[in-house]
Amino acid sequence: MCCFFSSLWLLGPRFAFLIYWLIPYGRLKVAAAFDGWILPLLGLIFLPWTMLMYVLIFPVYGVFDWLFLAFAVLADISAYAAGAARRRDAAFYRGP
């Protein structure tokens, strides 16, 4: 069950972005949010939650939009930090 949640956490935003991109309105919004294809590809690889939230709230007008974007950044940071903590704990329990 833990592996299922881990894979959902890692693949969830990428799959959601794919579904959103397949919708014609979503494809237009992604094209409006980014000029080329390099930045969305890098965002999809390294910061998927942040990129997905940025595309969803693209014309950022209010304070709450920035708050949602900050939560997405925290979600990406927590995913990387959890992986680092898991590797550190595994090395600690393995012993010398």
C-alpha cells in the first residue's frame, strides 16, 4: 500500500498534467503560460506540482493564487525531502 501512495505522489501530477493537456482548453492554457517547450518539460520532470498549479492559475491576479502556488512549491520540496530522509534512514538502519 505504501508503494501505491508513493507512486501516486510521484506520478499523480504528471498524469493530471497529461489529462489537462489533452483537453483543448488546457492545451491553449499551457501554450499561453509558457513560450516554448523546454521550461514545461523541465517543470514536469523536476517540479511537477508547481508546474501543474502554475498552469491552472496562470493569469495570477490575486493573493490566494500565489498562496496555492506556494503550497505547490512546498509539495515539491516535501517530496524531495521525504526521499532524502528515506535514504538517510535506510543507511542508518543498515549499519556500518
